[in-house]
Amino acid sequence: MNKLLTFLISGLIIISSCAPAKYYYRQGDYNMATYEAVKKIRKKPEKTKIIEVLKKSYPIANQADLDRIKFLKEQGTPDVWDEVFVRYSALKDRQAAVKTILPIRYTGGVVDFPQTDYDKEIVAAKQKAAEYFYVHGQKLLAENDRFKAREAFYEFQRVKQYYADFRDVDQLIKTAREKGMTHVLVKVEDNTIFKLPNAFKNSLIPQDLTPLNSEWVEYSNEPKSNYYHYQAGVHLNNIILTPASVKEREYTESKEVPDGYEYVLDASGNVMKDSLGNDIKKPKYKTTTCTVLETVQRRDISLAGAVIYTDLQTNQVVKTVPVVAEHYFENIFALANGDLTALPERVLNLLKNKPLVIPLDLDMIFTAGDVLKGVVANALRDHRLVPR
């Protein structure tokens, strides 16, 4: 790390110690050398060495683009026009930058580069590049392949970069998007011994599935024939319901409570006096007791299953995510017989409770379903299908 830091600092020192234009020229980046020279000359026109850098770098940068354009045109393939457009645009932009400081008068003479009109070449390359992407996109789309449709979509987007309203490219983009989407059906499969109602099964699927979508994957719970590529099946495999349980426990609570006062007696049985002649008294306590009958009503349920992603084209399982939800009903109440002052606060609170009707099977299932709903939503979110 220290060596790398030293290297980077050394590089910065080298660049800052000499003009950036000279640095880029020595590195063979004649385009950057030209732009840096223009920037420097604009601030300090008398910089003779920087002017000499511009005189060398500008023609070299231009010639490199022209040579590349010539090579691309000689290739004769239709996919070259995007780069041809970029190269001509670079020539125009570079010329425009240099033009802002022309003519340059200095001790070595006058610098004034000839101007070239690149507009026709740029327009022609732009048209041919857009045409290439348009035609190539159509060919890809015609293959009726989901992944080729995505390539077509990006080709049509390139057309839009050149022309906002090129022919019917907007409609083609829409078509490519539709054909390139991977559609995932979210469906609940009941594999339990219970005949679970549709209302329960439908409640397990998030109402809004759009957060699961990505650029090329779309989730839905609406069945459509020959439409889906994958299924995210929420499989309910096992429901464990314990029988209703009622357990009683009887116990006694006791407590020492104040019960007035009593006189303090001496060894002879006489009431003792304090220094003022008053009788000495002390608090008196008694033990109170209360019998408690505490009752616990309880019932437990466990829902177990999995979110299973299946490739509907091959019927192969591609991913399995276990899901479990647990819930219990519990009600504790108490009856008391005796002196209530002997009871602690916990038991006093239980006296306020009443016996309840223990939920039936379907009630327990629906309540646990609310828990499972969140578990399923998290499983779908955390294990979304990657675009393919």
C-alpha cells in the first residue's frame, strides 16, 4: 500500500512539475495534449513551449482519427458507422476548441490551422449508424428469442441516441421489451391434508409484486396460458396443530400484613415506658392466606413449506427456499378463595382475566397465515430470480 501511495504521489508530482500538455504529449495522448495546450494558451498566450506542443499534437491527433476513419470505411461492414460518427465528432470538437485561440501570435511566428467542415460526414455517419442499429435490432427481434429481444432492445436504444423519432423505433422498443421479459408466476400450492380455502391461499401472496420486478423479470399472480417462464410456487407442505390444552394449578399464597399494635412488656409482664413516661408500642402482624386456582389455555400451530422456483420450460427446480411460521394461542386466568391481600400483583392481574374460547383449526391456520405471509414476502424479496 505504501509503495502504491508513493508511486501515485510521484506521478502527481511529475504531472504538476511540468505542463499537463507536455505530459500527455510524452505519453502519446495527443488528443488530451491538444486540449490541455488550448487551456494553457488561453490563460497564458505567451507560453512558447506549450504553443510548440499544440503545433505537434493537434495534427497528430487529427491524423489518427482520419486514419481510423479510412480503415473503417475500407472494411465496408455496416457496424462501423457508430465509430465513424464518434471519430468525425471528435475531429469537429477538437477543431472547435483550437479555433477559440486562433490565430496565435508569438515570437516564433503565427499559428493558424486550416478549418475543415465535418458536418456532412457527421450527418452521413449518424444516419448510417442509426440505420445499422435499426436493421440489426429488427433481425434480432425476428429470431423470436427472449434473450435476442433484449439485445434488440438495446440496439433500438442506440437508434434513439441518434434520432428521437426514427421511424417506428418507439414501437419496436416496446415490442422488444415485451418479448425480452422473463415472466414469473407466483402461485400457492396446498400439499397439506387440509382443504385450505382460496381466501387463505391468496392472502399469502403479497398484494403488490412490483418491488420484486427487475429490468427483465416481472412477477405476477394472474394465470395465463403459455405466458410464464418460471413459477415461484409457495408450497404449503405441513400444518401441525396441537390439541387444545387446559392445565390447572392450585397453590396457596401467604403474606405478613400489619394488624395494629401491641404493648412492649418487661420481664415482669408490665408495660414498658419510654423516657417521657409513655407506653411503648410496636407494630403487630398477622399472616393472611389465599388459595389460587390458576388455569392456562393453550394451543400451538406450525406452518411449514417452501418457495420453489421452477423453470416451466424444462420443469426443473432451480431454487428452493424453506419457509416456516409458528403461532400459539395462550390465555391465563385465575380464581381465588381467601384473603386477597395475600396475593402478589401478578396473580391479582390474572384475576381480571376470563376464560376464552380456544380457537378452532381454521382460526389457528388463518392467524398463523398472517405470520407466514411476512415470511413468504421476505423469501420472495431476498431470493428474487436473477434476470435470465
